Amino acid sequence: MENKQLHTYIKNLLANLPADWLNLTTHRLDIYHEELAKTEFIEEFEKLYAANNYEKAVLSELPTAYDYIRLGHPLSSVLEWAIAKENNLLPDSVISFSSRITPILAVLRKNLLNNKNTQIVYSGALPKSFDAETVKRVYGYQFELKEVNSTDEITDFDGSTVFISQQEEIGKANLPSTIDFFISDHAELGSIIIVNGEKNRSYISEIQHVRRRVTIAMTPANCLKALKLFIGEPYEEKSSNRAANKAVVLDTIKNITSTSTEAMIGSSGLSIQYAIMMGLIDDAQEKHPNKKIKFLIPPNCYGGTNDQARRVAACLEHVEILDLPVDRENDMVQSTERVLEQVAKEDAVPFIIVEIPTNPRVEVPDLTQLTAALSKERKTSAGTVAIDPVFIIDQTFCPNVQFLKEGGIFSSIRTISYVSGSKFPSGGKCTAGYCVANKKASDLMAKMHKHLNLCDNEATDLQISLLAEQLPSMNQRIADAYKNTREFVNFIKEKLPTAKINFVSEELANEGFTPSVFSLDLPTKGKTEEEREAYKRALNIKLITLMISEIPKESKYCVSYGQLKGCYWTIPATSTQGTTKESDKDYIARVALSANMDLEHHKKVFSKFVEGIS
């Protein structure tokens, strides 16, 4: 009876699906409470299920589940909840992945840190991309592989047993006590891992965090297909034209970046960054055996970058993260010079990851001086020539700038750049990101491709089609959005001259740096630093609340950038800088404009805000 009720409810829910559940890639901060992000949605959803309420309007107002679609989203939450209910499990015991490999890596990671044995048991075959030798050699994970004909052959093991089942059904799981982790592997959709038993509950948040930092949840489109399979309904499989769409995307990226190497297209920006990091580590181990590897990263850059890098280093004794201060009173050129000297003396392998422009203060370093610092030949403490750095640029805020073109500013340095696809490349329609290398670094691409494939983190067919649809118009959208942003920035300067605005100068814009995002440090008052900071933070919220309440169809409290329409507001310290050290966070407002918005209306409401604080 319970299963019939469950399946009927899911069927009715799918018939009333809110459009945003399929189409939004970033969370709405107005219905998002970060500390409750993993529980609040399901708690409220359970109430609707108990009341047999599946009205679209009510579903639309449920609290935002997780963040972006990396950690999760409404449809992945519903899928996981339904599978858990079908198998009499707690909802958080079920975790879906777009990747077929990453849930295996998530268990292996925790067991490495806990010094615990792992056996991977499978029937039929392992996913093709699983490369056991590379996982052991590069990732440092240790495990045994064992093939069985059925779960009855699985016996007790001193450690964790991961069972991989390749099946067509969704939701059915045979969970004997000898299995700790049951992975349902679906070639087209991704995978679903079930954490079995109370003794393994400590793995749940760790597995979720791996999903957040190196891959994405099963995509909304694929979760919809999975839910239809769950209730026994067929789904319409549309022709993907992946090969044709991918050819369009690759050609467009070559034109945009003015590069000749074939781009790498991943399921998200962090999927790409992970492939870059692991590919570079693999290459360094091969070319510079027994040498330490150092990743130089700004401590206040995007929280996902910081967190992922430190999580990689935590697993590998020969990898270390060094802080590269670049914002506020710090200068990227001077910091690069100082830290590279330190790495050279240690005869280590240097990799540098930076955002240009920086986030959230939208600063661009002196590129000529930066090139000189990166190109400089350095000596080890023994007097030998030090290993030259690989420079990795997150250029999400300016994907139109041709950093890597032959004869360009960084052409003499091994340089890689990558872009988060949830921003301008897709206009916010999907999370897929991409990466390219200049000629000097072209030999590194093969290793990075290898690790993107190993982790099964390539972009999905739908993601590729969305990039093929949106990328060709990207540069024009960037140019038009910049015009709106420059006009709004100039208006704010005139209306509120005491505010500090972080935005590119006219000179930098003439050089091609035309972001459509700026940060706003509002004027403050108070007798102490604490009072001034508290006043400024409250003023940030007051401004954002006014904008989204007065212009609800365009102004959103959201973390997106490069969207197709409207204007998005956020405070990076409470969203994108989530894992950054508190002392490095910036509690300033960040504003992202699009080419399609009512700029005059936004000026009018901002004027109203100024009148309210004067």
C-alpha cells in the first residue's frame, strides 16, 4: 500500500513540476538557509506528501535544496527521498551522482584518511573509465577488487565493502549486512549510492561533500528520467546530437580563446578544476618523481577552489597548498614573486591558480609585471635551475579575454585557463565548464583529459547542447552586459559618492576586461570598527531587500553571474566564499547585471535607497 501511495504521489508531482526545478542552476537566497540546506527541503516536502499536496505553486515555494546542482537540487532530493522510502531508509542515506565513478572515490577518500581497508565488489563489469592503477598511484587510494556473480557471495570483510550493481531499475536495492555501500550504476544517468547501516552514517556528509567539490549531483533532466523509471513509466529519449553539438562547442571555444588545443568540457567548473589538479599531479609525479608539489592559491578566492585544493592536499603527503595573497593591500605580482622564490629554493613543482579579475573585488593585476614574475628563471638552494610554474587562470568573470593566444601576454608561460559554464557560457542554463591550454602547456591536456574521464566528469549530452546553443552569442552578451554595468556603476558614483565601488577601470575595459559584475562597499558609521562593520552589513541587506522587493521580476537575491536576463545580488562572504577563512571574507555586496534588464528602473530604486540612508 505504501509503495502504491508513494508511486502515485511521485506521478502527480511530475505532472505538476515547477519549471525552476528543471531549469535553475543556482539557488534562490531568499528561500535558502545554508545551515539547513540538507534538511529543510525534505522536512517541508514530507509534510506535503503526508497531506497528498502536489500543487505546483506550493512546490515552487519549498525552501531551496542544497546549492547550485553540485551538492543537490529539488529533483535530486526527491529522487533520493523516494528511493530511501522504498527501501525503508533515512533520506540522507541515498546520494545521487552525475558521475559513475566519484561515489567510489568518495568512500576511498574517507577510508584513506581513516586508515581503513576497502574492497570494491562488482558483478558483470566495472564502469569502463575506472582506472584502478591510476587511482592507487595518483590519488593515493588503496583497495581490493573482487568480482562476484551475486551478493550472496559477499562475505564479511575487515573494512568497507563497496558493491557496484549495474541495473536498469531505479530504486531496488538488495542490502545484506555484508555490504556497506551499494552503488547503483546507470550508464546514461549517473549513479546512486546507498549508505547501509548505522555504523556507516559518518560517511554521509563526507560523500555529499565530495559530490559538492569535485562533481555534481545527478542533473535535473536525468533525475526526471530516473523518477519516471522509479514509478515504472517510460520517458521520451530525445536525440542528443552530441557529436555535432560538441563540434560546435569546441570550435566556438577555439574562436573565443584564440587557441589551437582541443578544449576539455566538464560537468561543472569544479569538475574541470579537479581534472586540472589531478592531471598536473600525475604529470609532475611522472616528470619530477620524488619532488614536492606546491599549489599557490589566493586565500580569499572562490570557496570551492580553496576547499577542493586543500582536500586534495590532505590526501597526498607530497602536495601542499601555499597562500597567495592578492586582494586588498596585497598585490598579485609581488605575492607571486615572493612565493615562487620560496618554492624554487625548495626545488618543488609550482602550480598557481588565480582568478582574473579577482572575486569579489574585481581587480586585474599588472599583466606585464605578472608575466615577468612568472617567466623569471629561478635557482634552487642547491644552485640548479628551478622548475618553471604552470599558471592556471579561472577566467569565469572575463571568458572573452584571450589570455592564451599565440603571441599574447602569457604565450611564453605554460598557461591553462578554465571557465565555469553556469555563468556566461550557458547563460545560467547549465553548470558545464571548459578548459583550454596555450601551446606551451598543450602537452598537459592529455593528462587532464585522462582524469576528467577517469572521474566520469565529462559534460552530459544536454549540457553540451546548451553550450552549443549559448556559447556563440557569449561575447556579444558580455559586451552588452558590460555597457549596463558601466552605466549603473557611474550612476551609483554620482548618487552615492561615499560608497567604494570595485570595478575595472575604463583603461582596463579598453584592453578587453569587460566584466558585468562589481562589488559595492557601502558607506558606514559607528564609533568602533565592530559598529561600523555591523552597520555596513545591515545596510547591504537593506539595499538587496529593497531591490528584489521593488523589482521582483528582474532583481534576484542569487549568486549567479552571466545570466541571460535580470540583475543578481549577493554577499560573497555568505555564499561563494563559504569555506574561506573568516578573516579573509569580504562582507560587501556583489552585483551582477545582464544585457536584458530595465536599467532605468534599477536606477530609480537605488535612488530611493540613497534617500532612505541620507
